[in-house]
Amino acid sequence: MEKFFAQIVPDFIQQSAVWAQTVAWIDANSTLVTVSLVFSVALLVASPFIIAWIAVRLPVDYFVGEERPDVMGQKLNPLLYWGFRIVKNIIGVILIIAGIAMLVLPGQGILTILIGVSLVQFPGKYQLERWLISQPAVLGSINWIRRKANVPELLAPDEQPKQPSGKV
């Protein structure tokens, strides 16, 4: 490991005490570093597909109302619904912790944190999501994905669904 670092890291950094401690920590925790690296690469490869999958499955008017529509709760029995919510929050917290670790370890730290935050439920989250989706670049990107999948575009939070005219 030291030979690898010697080739890519400048000498003045290699001579510092912090550098020696960092290399020693990496050597002592090689399994953790390897697992983190594999997880990071897997998330890097999978995240565009996960994001597209979620973007295509959102209802067209998902962000229009003042309150989040309960898309899934109507389909599951209460035990499964609450079990799913608990598991989803646990996975979100794990991803947030992993993302924070990836800020100093190899990996997509910020992307992992954002995916984790999207899974965790907290007060004001829907308003934050509505604000994010109201940004033209974000809405345009998501609608680009939806157009590629031949799915109707999302309505912006301030738009209302078009009502049929009622004319016969």
C-alpha cells in the first residue's frame, strides 16, 4: 500500500505525521476501506438507474398539493405499511452515515447523503422537496427522464392538473 501512495502523493505530504497516521489507519482497517470502496462503486453505478426508476413512477401531480399524497399507504395493510416505513428510515440513516464517511473515504459521499435524506421522513421534508422540484433545472431534468420513458411530465408545485372541459 505504501508503494502505491508513494507514486501518487507528493513527498512533502508523505513526510507529515498526519499522513503516516492516515496510512496506518487505512492499513489497519483495510476491510472497512474495501467494503466502503465496493459500496461506493456499486452506488455510483446503481444511482442513475434508481433515480430514473423513482422519477418515472411518481404520479404526475405528486408535488401539486400542500400535503404529500399517500401513494403507498392505500395499497398495503397497516402492519406492512409501518414495517416498510421503519425499514426505509433505517436504510436512509445507514446511507446518511455511509455518505458522511465517504466524504473522507473513497466514494460518492454527497450523492449517498442525498439518497439517504430522500428515504428518511422528517417534518418539513415535503415542503423541501416541493421547493427543490420547483427549481427549473431540477424539474427539467426529471421531466427529461420522464419524456425518455414516454411518461407524462411532472406538474410543477404551483400548477394544477388540467381538468376535462366537460364538452360533449
